[in-house]
Amino acid sequence: MLARMRLSKTLLSTGLAVLFAAPLAAAEAAQAPPPADQWWQGLSQHCGRAYVGWLASDDAADAIFAERRLVMHVRACAERRIEIPFHVGEDRSRTWVLTRTAEGIQLEHDHRHEDGSADEITMYGGHTAGPGTAAIQSFPADERSRALFRAHDIPQSADNVWTMELVPGESFSYLLRRPARYLRIDFDLSQPVDPPPPPWGHE
């Protein structure tokens, strides 16, 4: 009898704990910032810093990235906009532009010539199609970008999906995927380096 009473008390205590824990967990989840906000805040912590990267994929089309020094620079941060120049050796033509929207995050690729003028293929990218996670945000090519690619005879790029993976203080990765195409560049966030010169057109 005593054993049964002790067992009943244990079950009751466990049941009450579960009963009260469930609403508490739900309340905490409801109070947590959306994944896009968490990702954005994590990236913003690196504003002003630059990091060295390396090619982590093996597509022959990306050999240039294996041969040159790769540096990302979280150069400009505002409440709703982050600009990240991506330097490939002495080539300072690329800047990733991220814009926070009411629905998620927009990614654009700002491509410039050395004289600062815009490349014919520039400001392409896409908007997040879902909430993503605090670590991963993906950007399928939007209609404007798909039209741009078709107009310049690279229709295969219309299927592009760009992804940015972030582990604050550890790593940042830039990925491009489409059928028969995969690019991944990883950056070490644990070892900041001296910031590079401004990207072309942004002096």
C-alpha cells in the first residue's frame, strides 16, 4: 500500500510538471524572435569585421576561387540593410546586399566594374521563401533575376538558390545551388583580419 501511495505521488508530481511545463515552453517559443531576426542579429554582430574564406566545393567552374585570397567584409550595417563586399584577390567587384523586409530578407548581388560603373548583370538575387532558421536563410532567384538571366543568355541561372549559413563566432558560408551546379565558400569568423579596401564603386 505504501509503495502504491509513493508511486501515485510520483506520477502526480510528474504529471503536474508536464502540465505546467507545456504552457511555459509555448510562451517562451511565442516570445522568441522570428528566425530571420535571429539570423540578422547574429550577422550584425560582425559589422566592421573582415574574414578570410576558402572554396569548400569542387566544381571546375569555380577554380578561380581556389587560386585567390577570399575575404568577406561586413562593411556597412543599418537597421534594415547590411552590405558585405566579397573580395576575390584584387577583384573588388562583388558586394552582397541584404535588406530586411516585413516578410523576410532580400539578397541582391551588386556587381561593379573597376571604374565603379554597374555591370550588365547586377542586383540579381531573391527573397527568402520561408522563415528559415537562426542559422540558415535561403534565397531563390526572383522573377526580375530570372528575366535578367534569360536576357543575357544564361537561362540555367534562373534556377539559382543562394543560401547563407551563419554560426556566430564560428563560421559563415555562402552557397549557390541549381541543377548540376554547386558552389560553397566558407569563412572563419573566429579570426578577423584587416579590412580590405572599399569595393569598386563604393569608395
